[in-house]
Amino acid sequence: MFKFPSLILVLFLSFACSKEEAQVNTSESEAHYRLGIEFAQYSLFENSIDEFDLALKYDPSNIKAYNKKGLVLFGIKEYGKALEMFQKVISLQPDHLQAHINMGMVSYMEGNKDGAVRIWEKAIAIKEGDNDSKAINNIANVYKEKGDYAKAVEYYTKAIDIDSRNSLFLNNLAESYRLLGNITKANEVLARSAKMDPKSMMVHFNRGKLLKSENKHADAIEAFKQSLKINPDYLEAYYEMASIYHSDKENESALNVLEKALALDPENGKYKDFRDKIKGS
């Protein structure tokens, strides 16, 4: 009989601890959330995920932590787990625009591009007056990849109507006009982008592609070199330069450029094949 009080005491203490662990602590959750962001910025992704988990332990309704954890998981290609996080965000806040956009990105990366477009279209329809420019830009990207450049121009233009100072959207629109063969319009749009962000690597890169389309090879090479000054790791600029040198029968210069690219990415099959093609010509 005398054992019962101690047993009751043990049970009571266990219950009290469990209750305390379950209590929401928003300030503690926010502290772990901020630390998770910081770890992610330094590419310490596992540590980042651990901190987001702690943020969610202290506040299971912390939507920001679910979304950021999903983005980190997306970044390390854990697409299924990332999707779960974005779905959790939407279960807590159905009109969370970015979570819908992120779900579309998961579908896109898993190869279901049509499914991604449907998700982004749903995101656009969630709430009138939202800034839907990212979702619209993503849909335009899919049309461009499919070769429907007219449709891509239509959607990029819609995105720019919402966010007119986004140089990425302008660069995408300029490239689509180039692919349509409308070089004049491409130059006009690219000039707008350059005025807005003159140090943009993509402005110089796209200018190089435009100049290449106009057979202005020397000017195109200079534009690609400018893009590499801003981002020396941008492989496509090396490839474009090599293709110009090769077409102008300057194979030694083409090989030198390709070797620089392969020093950055030694296993890149596209560049290795191009190098071997030049050596065999």
C-alpha cells in the first residue's frame, strides 16, 4: 500500500515533464529558426535542418520553419521530403503563395513539367492582387524549354507587367525574342535590363548571344569575357566562346577556352565531346 504514493508521484512528474515539453515557446522557436537560416547560408545543410526541427519542436505551427526546411531539402535534392514540408505549410496556410510555387518546383525537378505548370497556374489563381510574377516566369520557362517561344514571350511579358524592375525576367524575355528571331526587340529589352543592372552577368552573356546571332563574333567574344569577369565559373560562356572560335577556324583558341571550362568541371561530357570533336577535325 505504501508504494502507491511514490508511484503516483512518479507518474505525476512524468506527466508534468511531457506537458512542459509540449508547451509552445515561440521565442525559442524563432531563435532556432534564425540559426537554421544562418547554417544554410554557410551550406551547413544538416545543421540547418536540425535547427529547423528544433524550431518546429518548440512551435509546431512555425510556417517559416517548414518552408525553409523544405527549401534546404530541395537544395540537397531530397525532393520527396521537401514536398512534405511545403504541403505542411499549405495545410496550415492554404493561400501561402510561395509554398505552392515551391511545390511546382519539386514537380518540375522530378520531370513532371506539365504538372508543375498546373501547380503554378493554381498558385496564380489563389488570390487576386498577389505578386504572381515568379509563378508566371516559371511557366514561361517551361514554354521556352518546349520551344514555344511566342508563348514564352507572352508569359514573360505578364511577369514583367507585375514586376517591371526584375532584370531576370527581362533577360529571359530578351532571350525568347532572340530565339524567335526578333533581334531588334531582343536588343531593346536587353538594353532595359542593362540600364537596370549593368553589372549583371546574364546581361553580358545574353548580349554575347545576340551579337553571335548577328555574326558580330569579335564583339560577342568581348561580351562573353565580360560575363566571365563577373562570374568566372559560368560554364556556358566558355562554351559559347569556344563555338565562335571553332566556327572561325581558331581551334587553338577554342581548345584553350574549353580546357578552362573543364578545369572547373572535369567530367562535363558536353565539353569533353566538343574538345574531342575539335581535336579530331
